[in-house]
Amino acid sequence: MQIVTRLIAMTRARQLQRQFQQIERSIASLPARTRSRLAIMTLREIGQASKCEFPHLYSTAPDQRYAPWGQGTEIGFSRAQSENPEVALRGIALWLAVAYHETKETPHTSLQPQHRQLLRVLRELRDAGSEPADATTQWMRSGAAA
């Protein structure tokens, strides 16, 4: 049984890695202001997911509760591919939130690198969200405005 579990975890790790690479490219192509919006959306999605009984199954139908993993990353990934920028942004936030909870406290060593990569991206988004939005705001916060 342990071999089957490891095989499932390795398959899931590969799938998440492929999706993560595309999500990361999408995030990198976003302007700074949109990244700060994405940071807020992602934080909100992570919070909503953590309120669920099973956060890693966020956005998954209740009848699929006993599946090895939920449908949240698939839904988020398909939305992230959308031509509509708002839908794509929400899809990225959903994918990040569900993947975060899915890999958060995993005992499987094949999924732990994905969690570290997710934490890095979430930290970058958090830092992008806390930076001043424009040069005027930056100037007002500096000593030159005094």
C-alpha cells in the first residue's frame, strides 16, 4: 500500500509542478498593480479555504470528498488560462490557495518542493502588494515631502 501511496504522491507532484510552471509564468507577466490585486485575492481565497472542514478540497463537490485530491487546482488552472483577465486572475488565486493547502503539511517528500515554491511565490506577491503603487506615493513617504 505504501508503494501505491508514493506513486500517487509522485504523480500528483508532477502534475502540480507542470501547472505551477504555467501559473508562475502568468504571474510574472502581470503588471505590478495587478500583482498586488492578486496578492489580496489569494490571501482571501486561502482564508476562505481554511474555514472549510477540508481546506485542500476547497472548490470541490461534496460527493468527491474521498478522492486523493480535490478539483480546486484543476478549476483554478482552467480559469487561469482564460482570455478574460479578471477570470484568469481569480483562477490563479484559487489555484495558489488550493495548492497551498494541499501541500501545506504533506508527509510526502515529493510534494514538499512544491510547497516551498508556493511559499516563495506567495511571499513575492505579499511583498509586491505592500510596495507603494506609484511614484507619488513613494515620494510622499520619503523625506523629500517634508
